[in-house]
Amino acid sequence: MSIISTSRKPVPELRSLAKDFAFAAGCLYIVRGKMGLPDIDAIDPALLIFSQVKGELYSLQLSSHGSPVAAFLIPAVTVTRREGPLVAGIVVGDPSIYERLKPYIAVKLSEACREGTCVFDGTRSRRYLLSLEYP
């Protein structure tokens, strides 16, 4: 199982995004606070960190055993009200994103999902659509 966290002082929207991503992926969400990355690595070596880069621009960094594995920019986040049943898991439309995330979280590849996007259902009837780019 992987751990999902945020930068040390995340804005509420980023914290909500990270919590719902952890919920959808079936991962543990940890409030980082003053905890350093080596402390989190001691709990589980696979770590996904959401952080804010500039203004509304977010990033997702994946590391394993303290070494960077992948990094994505998230230029757009769309949150809508989920109509219908909860869809479990993280769904991506890009095979290269799928291959990078597959060893660390439960992710599905779907042709119905546009390339470069990630879709998942969070708590409180929210559905997220993230655009993912390689920096």
C-alpha cells in the first residue's frame, strides 16, 4: 500500500484533492504537518505527494524508497457532483501514466478516458477530472 500526503501547509482544496485521491486509490492519507519525508518513508516506501506549484497549479510527485519515480503537473482540476454509483479506483486514459502508477496504486486504463486525464470518485458525491502533464 502507498501513502498519499501533501506539502506541509496545503490550501484546503489541495488537502481535499489528496484525501479523495487516497480514498479512491485505497491508500493511506497522512497529514504531513512537521513530519519529514524520511519519517513517512519509514512507514511505507511508496509515497505520492500533492503540492501547489504556482497559484492554482498543482503537482503530483511519486517516490519510492526516497528516490523520485515520476512527477506530473496538474494544470486543471475539475470537480463535479457525481451522478450515479461510486466508481472505485483511479482511471487514466494514457498508457504511459498507467505504467508509471500501476506498481504503486490501484489504477485502471480506459479508452473512455481521454489521454492525459485521470478520473476518480471521492467522498461526498464528488467526481474529479485531473489533467496530467509531464514537466
